[in-house]
Amino acid sequence: MTVKKISLKPKARTAQDTAAMNAWVAQGAETQTLVAKPAVVKKEPMKRLSIDLPASVHKQLLVYCATNGTKAAQVVRALIEQTIHNS
């Protein structure tokens, strides 16, 4: 019996590949606490926004989210809304 040996090399990833994977993970299955709402509420369509962050800031954001049980998208949305409404 002949044993065939193979070697597996990790796929080289570009920064764009990594950003796309992180965005996919970040969108996740977000859950929100439901509050009593009017009977008919139309869900507003969402638009995608891509931003580049320094690796250290991205890591701090993910640590913050893991520590606080939230998603990066929720944190960014809240900060954008806060900035828009306070200006």
C-alpha cells in the first residue's frame, strides 16, 4: 500500500480579502431587544458602508464588542447616529 503525502499551505490573503471577511462576520445575526411598537412599522432599507481602520483600532473595537456583547455594526451605527443628531 502506498501512502500519498500532501502538503497544505495557507492561502495568501490580501487586505481586501480580510476586510471582506471581517465585514461578513460583523454583519452577523444581530439581535435587538424588542420594545412595544406600533402595529404597522415599515423596516427602513439598509445600505452598506465600508471603512478602513488601523489594525490596532479594529482589534480594540472587536475586544470592546466581545466584552460588551454587541456587534461592531451596532457600535458604529450608534456612534454615527449620535454624531448626526448632535450636530
